[in-house]
Amino acid sequence: MTTYIKTTEDGRKVEVIGRAICLAGKKECEKLVHLSEHPNVRAILAAMPEARYMAGRLPLTEEEAAIAKAALDAANDAYGSSPDGISERMRTATKDLLRLRIDE
């Protein structure tokens, strides 16, 4: 599943592909960071005043971030109910339980 977000100034597409935000088809990140939580907020706002979120090194406006978040949420929901997602959750839970037993 691919969802178009925007095209950068140099012509590369920003898309949500599967469970990741991609730049020109290559994975950039798996989650959005609100600009208020980013360490370089001043530099980002100087370069792109309308930016509200960061997707890796990509600044996104509020509207672009809403599209990306909706696509990521849908992909994560689909993965979570898939056999692979269920298997991963079981593996993670088992690993966490074993870690607790070792720590005791």
C-alpha cells in the first residue's frame, strides 16, 4: 500500500510505503515527531516556517502529517492483525518475560 504525501523541491516523492515514510522509495522513518520535540526546531522553522512535524529529515506541514499519520495508522493496524504481526508480538512478549526472569 502506497500513499503519496508530497514532492520535494528537488523532485523526489515522499510517500508512505507499508509501515514507513519513504523518500524516493527509500525508507526514511517509521514515525512522526512533533516539531516541539525536535532538538533543531529553530533551524527547521527558519528553513520551512510552515513545518509542524518531522519525518526523519523531512519537514511536514500539518496537512501532510495528517495524511502520513492516517496511512501509517492503517498500515500498522493491518500489520498488527496479520500472522506476522501476531507472531512478532508473541516473540517480543516472550523476550520481555525472559528478561524479567533473568533480572530476578
